[in-house]
Amino acid sequence: MPISQTLEKYQSEARKYDFDFSNLLENGDSVASVSSISNSVFSGSETTGLTVGAGSVNDPSVQASISAGTGGVTYKLVCTVSTSNGNTLVLVGFLKVLAE
């Protein structure tokens, strides 16, 4: 079951965010690779899309740079990884973009 996090950023900010898989990993397992990081509008009306960079593994986390987006919009982020034990794990987070 995915674990949800809610984060915030201003629309002009470009920041790095971590998807922490430590609570989902079995003993002895580790994040091996990032399969995908996707985003979609969860609530609000988008005029400027959210930009999500390619994720990099920093076990037990995945770090991605996120920029742009529309103030007042909450985005749903879905990070999918493969693990060293052959598991596929999904972490869902929400990012609220604040107007300036």
C-alpha cells in the first residue's frame, strides 16, 4: 500500500524532494532503480504544468527536482521503483503549489 505525503512549494521555486521508501522496504531490500515519477492535477485548475526531473536513487530514497506548477493547484506525484529483491514499490505524494 502506498504511503502519502503532502509537501508545499512556491510556484517560482525549483527544489529537490525525496520520496522515502524506508517504511516499504523489506529487511535486506534496497531501492535499485527508479521506474517512473509521474504527476497529475489532484485539485485546482492548472495553467502552468509541473516539471519533475528524473529521479536519482539515494537508498532508501529517490530524489527528484521539481519546478514550475500553478499556484493554488495540488498535484499528485507517483514514484515507482524496483528493488534489489525484485519488488516493485509505489509511493504517492501530494505537492501543493503556493501562489506568490
